[in-house]
Amino acid sequence: MIDHRKYEIQDLVLNVSKNIDPSKYDYTLYEKFIEELCSDREYQKEAIRIAMRYIAGDQYASVQDLAEENYVSNQILERKYGKSAAFISEFQLPNQVSASIDLPTAAGKSYVMYAIARIALAHGLVDRVLILCPSLTIEKHLLEKFRLLSGNASLSSLLPTNSQILNPHIISATESITEGTICIENFHAVLRGVGSSIRDSLKDKGPRTLVLNDEVHHVYNSSEKDMGKWKEFLVDEEFNFKYILGFSGTCYIGNDYFSDVIFRLPLQDLIEQGFAKGVDYVAEDVSESQYEKFQKIYSNHQLNREKYSNLKPLSIFVTKDITSCERLAEDFVKFLAEHEGKSREDVSDKILVVTSSPKHASNVVLLDSVDSRTNPIEWIFSVSMLTEGWDVKNVFQIVPHEERAFNSKLLISQVLGRGLRVPNEYKGERPIVKVFNHDSWSGRIEHLVSSILESEVKLFSFTLDKQPDYNFTIHQFIYEKTTILGEIEEATEFDFNKEFVLLESQSEYLDRETYYGRIGDKEDVRRSTLTKIRYRMYSVEEVANHILKKLQSIDLEIHTDYSSKYNKDWLEKMIRASLRNAGEDSDFVSEANRQHLQAAFGSISSGSNATLRYTNTEKELRVIKTESRPRDSISLSLLRRGISTIFIDHDSVKNSDPVTQAVIKEMESDDSLPRSAYYKIENRYLFKTPLNLAIASSRPEKDFLSKLTQQASATSITSWIKSTDNNFYSIEYSLRQGKSIINRSFNPDFFIKIGNIIFVIEIKSDEDSKDPSQENKAKFHAAKKHFSLINSKQQEIVYHFHFLTPTDYDKFFKFIIDKNYNYISKMDVALESSEND
């Protein structure tokens, strides 16, 4: 077996001894009360039992005793921290009987807190309880819940009749905290000078007071000034608190798990038991624009309305700050009005913006009624203030708008928590909340676990003989190279001397697939949603007018006559010629092509730069067999860290070397691996490559391979091979660095054979197409010239070379499936237009 040496979160939970002297604490006296209160939620019962053993069992003078006991018995703690002193130094409240209880949203933390408070008072461990929470909203809900439970006489009757305190009063800090009270208050009430009763009531009463901190991660992640004072209050010697328990569903300081957790319920367990919604998150998606994302989000919302018709589903957007929230809401109002064909006023009633800004203060009150069908609100835009205390159950879609909303395990857990509660109408039916995140964040959503330490194990990819045989031959030219640096030209008047502008292939409608992973899935099962996306199209006249206005502005500024030279009729004729060249027979231009046309006039009044040119002397045309591709490898650590992916089929194990066979078998049964580690093609006839397995070294490569191995794509091609980074098929190019010209080479990523056509593909990220580098420009022009020469020297195979980014994938494969091989990508256009840069 391969030693992956790892620790999981559950390995870090502290074990509280069951060796309790019944004369000091007899848990059996409270079992009927716990059973009645918690009903079928066994995890709540266990959390209560562990917490009471810890604080009432008289075994631990402080959490340090518990820490030392666990350090000796838990080798994982020793491996993680090295020394016991390093472990104990991680504790936030080391000198008190303190601990944290990890219960995710929808687990019913308030019931556990209520039980602990009532039992601690009944047992006589303390004579008063203080419950602190981070907001007025949470305070309100806790007061309502505790008063409701305390009003249940039959529940209270299950406590021992000789309890020290049987019927405590539920109060807020507007009253004095006396013996026999449970005080629930926003933590701001503990600040000096606030005027609440807390500080005066509890002076020197700490040893006989139990403090319960709701959403305790605020105490431990005390970046805000006031939040830091919460912790200062807990350790203040003026009170000398002894018993302190914290509750949270996000027990993280950044990405580090709390060191003092004594009970943990994993989110996956809560979902599997049916007490929380399942969570689907975006594993793969390509959206070209916000407009396209809005269409997919809208489609999800409509599907939720159909699926959960017994209530009114809500979608919530989470943003990083107030400005982003307002801007996004405004953009969505415009989208919704256009998409639904309604006025701005009509759709505005469906949208609620909730932030800490005073102008949104009245909107917070509306949150209490958004579940109601009579309330028109369907879309909520918020900042972080909605991460806690919001007890709405109808959230079925969450949209974290920026990466900042998902940049730590703490924030991931908080944002997911908003949609976990199961509405009464769908209890027992396992409803699903969708998180429409950016697909590059999917690894962080799936892995709310610690990093893994492991040995450096490698898997190898190589060609072999298969049936059917997917090997093929590729033509290659050998050159003798001469490099020439062009002279710098003086700035001249702009002259558009082309008949057309190179445009990319366009489509007004495109079926776009979004793949969702589900938290807790044991296997890599992807659920796909197909959305018919409409792209904005502009008439030839609209585009011509826009360019003409730009030319007129330039004429006024620098006293030229471009708007007469390139008048509206000339512009419309040029635009139509450009569309026809791109294979378009309509007179409408896509948003992307509109930008290409505008960019063609972007260099007016600017001078030329030095040009880089090189010539190749043809030497020899050769044929390369795919069988000659050298093997390459990938380390298991890169797969485990979510950086790379391997693609396999049912025959990959059989066809691989012994080491790779062993690793693949183990990977298939290793639940700790990220979903992105490997992708299994269930039908080997769709894995049309001579390779035993294919390695995707980046997310764009992974997405491309996913599309390439889908049935519609795979059945439209003959075979394919993924190249190695070197020593297989090399194309030379020249690049200027300063005053020098250097020669380099690159190996295109994919060769895809379709009959007598071979597509040669270089994969890049979407960012690369926005501002193409000089190196990518040089690669593109060298490769285009290379394959043009090969096409002219033989008639056996026709080669097409393209740079592709994820934005292009759906359109590219649609062209392949439709047998339309005259494809031009977005990045092709960007690079082609730079030929004379």
C-alpha cells in the first residue's frame, strides 16, 4: 500500500473520557429530558452528553488537562503539532474549562444549548447562564426559541424534581442576571459603557456562571475591534469565568480547524440523515460573460420553482462589500427586465438588497417574511451580514459572486449554511440547494478538510496498441531557420487597407452545459444542467454607427477626416464582408465580433512598432507516428492538491504498468481525493486515444478533455492524442527580448484526427485571450505558417491549427459535431490581428 499519511478533521476532535463518578454527575437523571427534547436527532443527544461529561464530570481543571490527555492517546495530534506545548499554545481559552461544539447550520444548535443550560442549572453546577451571540437577529431568535421551550411544561417535568434550579427565567440584559436566570444577549452588551446589566450582575460571579457563545468563530477570528473585546470579556479576571462552551458550524480560524472541539457533526452526515438539504456546486462551467451567467442562474431559479412548487424558492447572491452588492443588484435588475420583457419597476419588487448600509436598514425587517408566497421577493443580494442568524428555509440557490466570498473554509461553511435548512413542506424528500460558484473554486467547496501529507508517487501515460487501433501519423517539417528583425517604421496616417476584419465563428443561441458536483458523493458523479443561452446580437447598422461615432470624435480631436474616408456605407460594406469571410450569412454581429470590429480601428493616430520576422528554409517533410510519443508522468501529490487530473477508462488499469495500476486502484477507493483528481470515462469506445491514460496539467486542459470524451464529440472524431511537453512534435518560433532575437519551440497540446483532417490544438486560459502575450503571438504565427506549408506539400491530410480557451470549447465542438470544420476561435482572432504588432 502507498503511505498517504493523512489526518482528517475528525482525527482532531478531542475525546472526553467516559470515566465519570456517578456521585458527581449522574447522566441517567437527564436522559428522559434529552430524549424528549431531541426526538430522532441522535447527534444532538450525543453532543449534550459529551458537553455535560466535560463540564460537570469534575475530571478536568481546565482544557489543558483535556489537551494533555488527548495528546498522549492520539498519535495524529503528536504528528501534527510535534510537541504538547505547541498543541496547547493553540487553545484560545487555555485556563478555563472551555471547549467548542461543531454543529453545522440546520443541525439545531439552539436545542443543544438549551439542554446544556437547563441541565447545568438543574444539576447545580452553576446558578446562572449567560448566552452571548454576535447579532440582534440571533438574539431575537434565541429568545423566542428558549421561551417557547421553557413554556413546555411536559418537557420541564422530565427533569429531576429535586433539581437545584428547575424553572429558570429567560431574560435579556435589560434585567439583572440573578440566580436562576438564563440571559441571552448580543455580545455588544458586555462592552464597557454600554449600560447593560451584564458587567455589574456578573462581577465575581464567574465561577458559578456558565457562558455559552453562539457562533464562537467570531471570538476566535477577532479581526474586528469589538469582536476582540468579546474574548477580552471572557478572560477578564473581574469575572473569573470557569465554564465556557462555544458553538459554531464554522470552527475555523482561516483554514485551520479549532484545537478545542469536543464534538463534531460533519455536514455530510447531516445531509445523509435528511436533516439538511443536499448541496450541488458548480464543478465545471464556461460562461463568456455576466449576461450568460445570469441566464444560467435564472434558469436554475425557474427549475427550482417547478421542482419545489409547494413554496416560493429564493435565490441569494453573496458579495464582498456594499458597493459590489449594489452594483450587482443593479445589473441584475436590468437583466431581469430585459429577460422577462417587463418594466424596471415590475421586476424591482422581486429583488431585496440587504447590507449594513443605513439606506438598507428597512430591508432587514423584510427578511422575516420573504418565505411567504404573498411577499414578491425572489432574489436577495447581500454582504456577509446574512451569513448568520437568518432563519429562512426557502433558499434553493446561492451565488457567491466573488472569490473573496469563498476564500477560506470559514467563509465557505458560512455561505453554504444559508441554504441548508429543510422547509417543512419537503421534510424527508432530500431537497437540493445549488451553489452557482465559479468552477475554479469547486475544490475549496468540496474540501472542508485539512491538507494531506503524502509521498511522491507517479503515474505514467504512454501509447499502446488498442482495439480499435487509435494510432495515426502526423506530418512534420524540418527547417533551417533564418531570423530577421524588421526596421522601426515612422508613425503614419492610419490606413485601413483590408477588405475585411477577421471575425470568430458566432452563434446567437448555444446550449451550454454546467456540471454540478454534490457534497458527500462517494463517487465522481457529475450532474449536468443544459441551458439555452442567447447571445446579444447587433445589426450591421448599429455596429457601423458605433464605429462612425468613434471616428467622428477622433476627427474633432486631431483634425483628421477618417469619418468621411470610412463613412457609414463603407463601414457597413466592410462589416458584411467580414461576416461573409467568417461563414456568416446573416447581417447580425455578436458582442465578441463587435469588439473585434471596433478594435480594428483602435490604432488610429498611433505609430508602428518594430516588427519581428523570420524565414524558414524547407529541408525535409517527415511522418511521425503517434506510437513514438514518449511517456510522461504526473505525481500523485499534484492530483491530490487538485492541480492536475488524469482521464482513464475501464481498460486503463489493465493497460498500465504495475505502479500505475496500483495507484489507480487505490485512487478509485480513496474518498479523500478531490473530485478533480481523476475522471473516468465509463464507455471505453468514447476514449478514442492510443494512450493508457491522459494527463490534464491544468483546468483548461481538463475541461477540454471532458468535452472531447463526451459521446457527441467522441463519435464525431476518429482518434486523438495528447502531446507531451517536449520530444514529440515541436514547432519553432522566434521571439524578440530586448534587442535580441531568441529561438524557442513548443509542443501543441492535442492532435485530433477526423478522417483526413487533423486539428492541432494549443490550450490556453480565458485570460490569455484578453491580452495575448508576445510569446503566444509568435507561437500562433509560426504554427499557422508551419501547417500551411505542410498542407501545400502533401494532399493526404489537411491540418487546422487553433488556439482554444474554455470560452471556445462549446462552440468548437458544436462545429465539429455539425461537420463544419471552418472554425475560428476568439483567441485566433486576437492573435491574427496582432500579426503586424
